[in-house]
Amino acid sequence: ANERTLSIIKPDAVAKNVIGEIYSRFEKAGLKIVASKMMHLTQEQAEGFYAEHKERPFFNDLVAFMTSGPVVVQALEGEGAILKNRELMGATNPKEAEAGTIRADFASSIDANAVHGSDSAASAEREVAYFFNDNEICPRG
Ligand code: CMP
């Protein structure tokens, strides 16, 4: 089905100056960027976004990392976009990520792992709406 998913280029990848290389991978895979913005997340924005991980031992480090520098947030649209984006990203831990994936190529640790992508239809819906109003999304046929 035609889907939307939420993607974040994390502070480590922005600092490495690979925004364009990552966008190129989305586009080459047939995903369309239908909304996009660069922002420096506040503590509240990062905590709210990752609320489901609040009880996990890595939560504080995750929020500290995600607020350490600018990120680029985008909504991707296309056939099977949620799974396609997860395949492009590779495993959460870059040590386990398949060769040729974004995390294998650009990530250095499980915390500084270059990108985030929604993991289900329900989280995609919540996460796209977390960052974008309807009038900021520009669907393209
Ligand atoms: P992300 O897809 O953004 O979702 C939560 C993030 O927490 C994850 O990517 C990792 O960068 C980070 N993280 C740190 N430690 C862990 C862990 N043990 N398991 C899962 N995610 C972790």
C-alpha cells in the first residue's frame, strides 16, 4: 500500500555532512520526500517523541544525544514506505547492519546511529503528526 513514514537524520549524520547522500538513498529507492525540516530538538520535544522508551536504561542518553545538535526530519511516501525505509536504514546497532545500509555506512554506535525510522503503521502515523501539520505535507503522485 502507499504509506507514509517518519524519518530523522540524527545529529551525528548531520555533523558528518551526509544529509544529501541519505536523501539520495531514499529517492533512489522510490521514496518521495513529502515534508522536510531541519530543527534543533528541545529536551521536551525529544522526550515526547521517544516517550515509549521512557523506562529504558538508555532513555537519558538517547534524549541527550538527540538534542546535541540539529536533526533533519522528513516524511517519506511510497509503496511499502515503512518497511522500505527500515531496509534502507539497516539494523539499529550498526555492528549488525547489513553492508550497504545507511547505518552500516554512516553510523558509529547504537546511540549515534545516523537515522531513525518509524517501526509500524501506528508509530508512523503518530510520528509524522508529531512533527508535521497536515498543511506542511505535500503529497505528490
Ligand atoms: P531509534 O530508531 O531512534 O529508536 C530509539 C533509539 O534508542 C535507537 O534508534 C537507538 O539509537 C537508541 N538506543 C540506544 N540503546 C539502545 C538499545 N539497547 N536498544 C534499542 N535502541 C537503543
